[in-house]
Amino acid sequence: MYNIIMRKFIAIVAAEFARALVMITKKGSGSALPGVFAQKVDPKIIGKLAKMIKGGVIIVTGTNGKTTTAKMIASILETAGHRVIYNFSGSNLSRGIASFLVQKTSFWGTRIDGDIGIFEVDEATMPEILSMVQPKYIVVTNLFRDQLDRYGEVDKTAALIGKALAMAKDTTILLNGDDPLVASLSSYNSKVQYFGVNDKYQTLSKGAIDSRNCISCGHELTFSPRYYGHLGNYKCSNCGLSRPNLDYSITDMSFTVESSKATFNAPNMKTDISISLPGLYNLYNALAAASIASDYGIPETTIITALLKLSAAFGRMEKIKIGEKNIYLMLVKNPTGFTQTIETLTFDKDKKNILIALNDNFADGTDVSWIWDAEVEIINNYYSNFTVSGIRGDDMLLRLKYADFDTAKITKELDLKKALESALKKVDDGETLYILPTYTAMLEIRKNLANQGLVKGYLE
């Protein structure tokens, strides 16, 4: 017992040393390195610290929406009076989770500053985390093709998550019932609930469908309707597989370029919700968060209030004011997410100022071929100024050329700082520059803005 306690203590000291080192050198954000140090000393540090969270742990995983959904859940629980700890920086590998847990733990490792924990967890990291933590809830948002160099195809990602769910014996698992691949994860654990959409909404997208075939027999699924990607009310005409009955749903949806509304339906609740974030994908995030809160017994007035006052998660539909102009940061990282973000910009007919920044660093995914599956054609008649930038800006320009954009009217500036300055000069006072960056491009843009004092920091 003494050795166990001492190892935990030394791990915490090592993590704090690493955090101090980051602050002194000003290299990095300190969201991962402390966790690396802690896990080197004590590989089981995550499990040891998570056990001290009396109200239990909620894990959020899936391709898109992890950060926003986790933030929404945290906002609702905090509004209800809970002290919540979660990895708000989006560092969702085990080292990031270890790092934020240590940060919230007392120096001697005897108490932790929170009664509920929310872990945003990378899909491939799920088996590792579940081997150490028994959460109260797991939310699986969706599964799309993403970073093929890391994950492979979606069935491989589903198998990784499924392996983790099989270990979660006493956990309530909330699955996106509109995603046939996510819904099929119920085969790994029967203690599941489903959330989804019951609405006539139909996507503008014609393709970008990652999972069109029936999980049971391989025949093509039909959707009535299809909401986006392979999410919708699906059915197999061959074997009869269909979307499961939904425990939680939204109806009566409406959208603007900057907000969304819907009616939330739960077993003992029916209420209107509103969020200052656009797009159906953000309503899915709000639905998942409201579903968890409802199961927790949080009053509907608290859920409504928390969602209404919610600000955007880090880099996800984040609005930044620069003088009389606005910047809207809209993170993109895979074909379905890119397509949905583009579709959001068509909710009104106004011409948009657009900057797309494409990087291929490890955190972005080194294979950028996914841009060819994104339906950039949707935005062709909706822009007044267009700039492309980033390490792979040339690839983005080529993609736009094949989508019949007039590339002579598109500015190419591969240096992100210069591209941001150039694009902003073309924006009139009162207008917005919509920036669609991949992950590391988003970090670089926020760092430039932080250096100008326009945001609190490039990792908040």
C-alpha cells in the first residue's frame, strides 16, 4: 500500500515539474507533457485519480462533436451546481487526460477538485482508458472516416470502441441511433440508450456517406430522411434492420447561420431548446448533452438555461471580434464535417468571406485526400471573397478548381499569418470572415490572435 501511495505522489510531483517546465520555456500549452511524466512514473495514475471523483465519470467519444458535447454536458452540470472537471483543451489521448486529472488533484493526491468528471476521449484511446476507469456514462456521438492514416476505415474504429464498451459492465451507454454503425455497438453491451432526430429535415449533400451498407447483411440502406452523411432514419429492405427506437429525440428543428432551435423529447420531459451554434451537428451535440442531463435528473429549466448561455468550444464555431469585424472559427477535419460546415453557410443567401486553411501535420491527419469527398460545390455561389492557405493550400485550390470555382478570383497565401491579414482586409466593417481550418491551422490562427491580445490564449 505504501508503495502504491508513494508512486502516485511521485507521479503528481513529476507532472507538476513538467508543467512548470512548460511555463518557463513557453513551449506548448502544458495540456499533455505533465501527463507523459505522470504516466512514466505511474502507468495507472488515471485510474487512481478517477476513483476519487465521487459523482462518477462521463466519457464522450466519436469522430465529430466530442469537444462541444463535453462542454455542453459540463455547462449543464455546472449550472445545476456540480463541480465539474474535464479536459477542456481537447487533449484527449491518455496523456492529456492524466495531465488534467493531476492538475485538479491536491499535491499529496488525497483529494480532487470536482464531484463529476467529463473525459473527452479519442476513439483509439478508448480501450486503454476503459481498462483503468469504470465510467457512469459513455456517449458515442458518431463515426465517420477521419485521419485514415491513424484509424483506418470506420469499421476498425467501431471495433476499437466496441472493445472498450465490452469492459463497461456497470455503465449506461448513450448511442447515436441515427448512425447505423454506432447503433450496432449495442452488440458489445446491452445497457444502452439511443438518441436521434425525428424531423423532416433533408440534407443538401448528395454524397459523403461513409456507411451506406447494412451491418447485418451488407445490402444498401435506404434513408427516409437522411439528415447528413449516413445519419438518418435508415432501413434495410433485405433483412429488415432499421433504426432502433429512440429514447431521446429532437423535433421541429430550425437554423440560422449562427444559431439552432429544436424541441427536446425525453421520457419525462418535452421542452424547447436553443443554442447559439449553427448546424444540425451541433443540435446532435446538444441532444446528447441534454439526454445525459435528463438521465441525471437535471431539471428542464436548468438544461434550457445552460444550453442557451453556452459559448462555442475551443475553435468550434468560435466567434472573435476584431474591431468592427468578426471572425468565425469553424474547425474541419473530415469530409462529412467539412460538408456540414459548408452547408451551414448556406442557411442564408448572403455572400460570405471565406478562408480555408489546410494543414497535414500529425494532429490533422497526414492524408488530406479526404477533401475530395467533401462537397465544396455547395458553397460555389455563396462567397464574395475566398482565400486558401496552410501547408496544403495548393491541394485545396486544386480541389476548388475541380469543383468549377473560378480560381482566378481565389487568393492563395500559404503563410497563415499573412493569409489572415490579407483576408481580413477584404472584409468590411460589420461583416464576418468565416475561417474553416484543420486542427493545427486553427491553433496557429488562435496563437496569432492571442499575440495580438484578441483572445485569452491559443489553448484556453
